[in-house]
Amino acid sequence: MGNGASAGAVPYDSVEAAIADGKTQEEIDAYIAAKNAVEAKPVELTESEILQVKLMFQQVDADSNKMIDIAELTELFSTLGYLEDEVGPLAQQYMEKFDLVGNKELDLESFIKLYGSLKASEGHRIEKYHADIEAGEKEAARRLNNRVARAKDPHFDEKLEAQEKEKAHEKTLKRAATKKAQKNAQADASASEPKQSAGNNTEGTEAQKTETEAPKPAETAEAASANESAEQKPATAEEGSDAA
């Protein structure tokens, strides 16, 4: 479902209406996913997760009246990463499901149930939301600490810049060491291949040498014939001595 907004709602009431309206298969799949998301069974939340929901409720409750209206819920779905044409219909669906009183607003208890349903179907969006909030809080704390340190130490910025340069230098050294290690490993691998080839060549040379040193069949026959002649000559001399 394409651009990551697969579970978003689309502005029609049913699959039949979508087909009649000429919607694409991707849009129909998005509608089914959104419908299933709203109807998903809420997951059981831990105590720490309930604390996260309470914090989220305060962040979504822009006017601090301890109720979430349709505009605030729509803004929440926009923050969760849904497309502009999805957030309105999707917020409306969730509001209708979890607004048990019928006043088009959600109290904390209803919002906790909505959160559980969202976590069951769109857990990755919830996790990213909390991760972004945590990152924002850490960045705000860092800036506040820097402000305080800057007020105490007029040379704080110079020291901070020196620290950043040192960190950058360390990263550069680590990258260089990693590249060197990779290069050495490649060189070792390349060096081992010629050695194997040289070993094979040595074996071939030894075999050729053995073949060269081994007497040829013709040479062996001539040597045998010469030996026989040498053995027969003394015998002839003895025969001549006997005849005399």
C-alpha cells in the first residue's frame, strides 16, 4: 500500500461504494486496512504504557480541557504520519467507536482504549511517536543545559566546539582504521591465491623433472643389450682357451 499510509481511511462508506465509485485496488485495500484497524481488539497495556498514554493525552489535549475533540484527534493522526486525506475520515471512525457518551469528545478512559486499539493495529506508528517525543525532550534538555553552562562559563562555546572537533576526529580515525583493516584483509586474501597457484606449479615441475630423469623405453632396451654383449665376451674367450 504504497507510500506507507496503507492503514489510512478513505472517504467512502464501504467496499461496494468504492467499486461503484471506480476506486483502485490499492485504495480499496487501504479502506479494508483502515476498517480492520478501527475494529482491532485493543491490547492489554502495562503500567508504564498507561503512563505513556496519560502523557500522550496531555500532549494531544491542546486546550487542556481534559477532553479530546475531533480536531485534536485529527491532529494526532496527522502526527502519527497519515496522509492529509486520510486523517479526517480515520479520526471520525475512531471517535464514533470510542465516544461512548456521544458528545464527540474522548475522556482519558476512552482515549486509553483508543490507544490500545491503535497499538494493536499500528504499533509501529505509536512507537515512532514516543521515540520522537523522547528525542525532542532530550534535545530540549541538552539546549537548556547548554544555556545554563553558557551563563556560568563565558568560554563554554569554545570548549563545546573543541569537544565536537575531537569527536569528529575520533570518528575519522575509526573510519580510517576500519578501511585499513578491510584493505589488509583483501590483500591477505589476494596473497593467498598466488601461493596456492605456485604450489600447484611446483608439483607440476617436480612431475616433469621425474619424467625427464626416468629412462626412456628405447634407452632401457639398448642398455640391456649392451650388458648382454659384455657378459657374452668373456665366455667366448674361455671357449678359445679350452680349444687350445
